[in-house]
Amino acid sequence: MGERERWVSVTGRATVEPDGAHDLCSRLAARYWDLDDESRRHDLAEMLAADQRRVVIHPEAVRRYAH
């Protein structure tokens, strides 16, 4: 909130990977959420209980737009 937008455009191919999604969810939750908060722990548990896939972008070009 109150931050200026930054934009990124990525061109390339993407693959859907059957593994690694739960590990990624756990690492991102630990980084960005307060896992001492019961509601956040519950949110993470729900995510980890779901069947997940990981989308991997194989970039050919990356463009950023910043002012």
C-alpha cells in the first residue's frame, strides 16, 4: 500500500511441474508470513493439504518498467 508499481514482463516458455509446489509454499510462507499467527498456520496447512503443481517459467527475455 502506498508503494509505486513496478512492472515485469517475461517472455519464454513455461512448464507445469508435478513436484516442488509444497516446498515452495512452505518457504514463501516462512518468509512472508508470521507463522506464529494461528490463522496463517491454518492457511498454510490448507495449502499443503491441496494437490498443487508448480509453474516454472523458462525466460527468454525479461523487461522491467520502473520510473
